[in-house]
Amino acid sequence: MKSLRHAVALLVPALLALGTALALLVFSVARRVVIPKKRPADVEILAVDTGAQTIELTRTRDTELPGRYGLFTSGTYGYVKLGAVLSADATTVRRKLLTQIEPGARVDRSAGFSGWYYSTPSELHLPWQNVLIGSPAGPCPAWLFPGESSTWVVQVHGRGVTRAECLRAVPVLHAAGFPNLVVSYRNDGEAPRSRSGSYALGAAEWRDVDAAVSYALRHGAERVILMGWSMGGAVSLQTALNSGNRDRIAGLILESPVIDWRSVLRFQARAAGMRAPLPDLAMSALSVPLTARLSGAENAISFDSLDIVARADELTVPILILHSDDDGFVPADASHALQQARSDLVTMPAFSGARHTKIWNYDQIGWSDAITGWLAAQGFSASA
């Protein structure tokens, strides 16, 4: 009996310690979901030839992609534009530089590969202005590109990035006559910070986008098309479902969108080597007010409300989904599931090889044609 009591005395603290360690791990994973790190350095610059204006990078599934891209660097230039792949071997890729780099310029080895290409609105050589949108979070900066149509496009960027991500879509929409309002939202580094500074995965950010819709309606828009990139797709869908302006939202264009967060977070957890049930435990923690706050979230997040496949019957407007089947970050499964559930509303042309939010870079003509064809098919024009 004495030995049993001794064993129990040793076991109970061990179990408590194990439970505490598991809880801390769950909270840590949940925190990563709502408070993303700054843009990671995911590639190395191995060499720069300022004579030939070429750059050599470590080879990854992104850096080997054909097309035009950007590179966040530290040193003299900051953001650098990249052109075609000139050569590649098993570990390196040599690409054309589209940003002139002068001899002697300092370019550090660590860099971040980007699909943005454009980093500022002035690079588009189109008329634009800075505007402020009064939202529940406070004044949110936006870029307004005027156009002829009374149908405006409100563009919404994704998680961990800023509105510059959306600039690639402005030229094709502007050429079709549509004003573009490229917006920011709470906690994205440009708009006001909430108390917690964390993302709500669309559950709160939609209110800032709804304020942008109201801004457009006050300034001449009769209807609005929402265009959301990655998490911006989730934000746009929540806006379309919850907005008091819902009857003025005429359609959605979704680029590499998050349709169901559960499938995305499970996919990313597997890619990071996390085993079940850790991602589900983290989502459960984010679903309960107390543990959500312990995880860094401002409020509990309802993953049921964010599952648009399950809520497909609530959708009422036409939707264009642009999603590469080998996205690699946000799997296209839920996009296909939504298209199958609402084939009457959802158009989803086939794309592959382009990775996440890089279809424009990889196949600009096909991507642009998909948008202009969908706009024409839905009856959207510069005169409407």
C-alpha cells in the first residue's frame, strides 16, 4: 500500500505537468493562427550579376515558377522585381532582374519571394488617390482608382500581407471601366490595431470591409463586387453574408480563397509536421471565449460560421473562383466543394502549376481572360 501511495504521489504531478505542457502547446499553435509572424525570409540570394542584370536564388517550388514576381530584400533596394527564369539546376535558379541593380549595391542573402510584383499604386501609371474609410476599428487607409462604371470593385488582401497584394488586379478591372477601392482592415499593419492585435480570420474584419462598401455607395457606386485574396476571400464571403448592404453586393471574385478554415489549418498543420489532434485542439481553443483569449484572440471564433461550404445555401450572388489546384498553402478542395454545391452561382476555371495567389504571375493572360469573361457573362459593364 505504501508503494502504491508513493507511485500515485509521483504520477499525479507528472500527469498535471503533461496536461499543462499540452495546453501550452495547444495555445501556442492557436496563437500562430491568429497572430502571424512578419513576412518570412524563405529564399537565399546566391549571386547578383549587375552586368547581365541577373540574380541567382535557391530553387524552391515558388522560385522556379515562370512569370514575373517580386523579392523582398534587405539592403539598398528593398523590393526587387524579377523576370523570366534563364536557367536552373537541382538547387539554384537564375532569373532576369527587372529592377536595375547598380554595381556595389548591398543586397543581403536572406529574401522573401513574392507574387505581388507591384508594391505601390504609382507603378500602375493610373490615376489614383489615398482615401480614409471610417470603420468600427477606426480610419482605414485605402487606394481609390476611379473608373466609369457605377459598379465598383472593393479589393481585400490576405493574411499577413497588405493591400499592395491586390494591385495586380487593378489594370484589368480598370481597363473594363470599374473603379477599384483597395482597402485595409484591422490589424494588418496599415489599418488601426484592435485591443488584441490579432486576426479573427474574417469573423471581425468583414465589418471594416462593409464600411468600405458603404463608402463606395456614398461616393457614387450603385453596386459593388468584392474581390478577396486568400484570407481576403473569407473576409469577402463574410461581408456578403452579413452586411447590411448585402442587397448592393452584386458578385464576388475570389483569388486562392479560404472557403473553410478547418481544412486550411489541418493542411498547414500536416505540412508543418504537426500530428492530429493538435490542429483540432487549437481550433477548439479558439472557439471558446476564455481559451481564445489565452491564445491571443480578441473573441471566440466560430469555425462553423466560417465554413462556407456548409453555408452554401445562403449565397445569393455569382462567384468567380480563381484557384490553382496545386496551391500548396490554401488547398483548393473547399473551392471545388463550393463550386459543386452551388454550380448555379460559382464559376471555377481550371488552373494548375501557379501555387498560392500567383495565377496572375504564372498565366496573366488566362487569369485576366477568366475575369473579363466572367464579368461579361454576368452582365457587368462600364455602363452598369
